[in-house]
Amino acid sequence: LEEELRDQFQSERNELRQAAKDQILQVQKENRQAYNLRRKEPIKYHVNDVVAIKRTQQGPGLKLKPKFLGPYKITSVKSNNTYNVERVGIHEGPMTTSTCAEYIKPWAAYKSLPESVSGQNGRM
């Protein structure tokens, strides 16, 4: 009799565990779908692309500094949209670092001024 009660208790317990596991998986699936709904695909970069990287360290006095550091050159492409980058020129930021596509944007190269502006001797 005691053994039957123990077996029944174990089976009920296993059923409850399985129901909880199924419920957790269902909620995780719904959360994943809701999160990915507004997520865009990361830009694919190649070796020697010039990019800017996001400043990830926060602290006093950095509030007024630029949010992105650069220019940086991509030296190698790793898995999961991760890249090794190397500093180009002399500016603030690490010499080499590893970063993901989420914290990278293409470097906006200097473009010549439009004809209407350059014809005004620098006046706007």
C-alpha cells in the first residue's frame, strides 16, 4: 500500500514537472517571437571595411563625448556577426578590439561639399 502511494506520488510529481516544463517552453517561444518581431538583420561587413565602433564604457565626463569611436578597419570576420577591428590613425579608443555588428556602423567618409555651398566661399 505504501509503495503504491509512493509510485502515485512520483507519477503525479513527474506530470507536474512536465506540465511546468511545457509551459516554460511555450512562454519562451512567445517571448522570442515578440522580441524578434522588431529586430533587424545586422549589416554584413568584410575585411578592410572602415567602420565606427560604439563607446561601451560609461563614466563621469563621458556623457558629452561622441557615442562612436573611429575610424577602425576590420581585420578579421569571426562567427556570430563578430569582428576584430584595428584603429586607423590617431584618435581616442583601443588600438585593437573585438566587437559585434550591433555596435558597429559604417564610417561616414568625408564627402565634398555640394556645388551650391562651395561656391559661397564657405558661407552657408
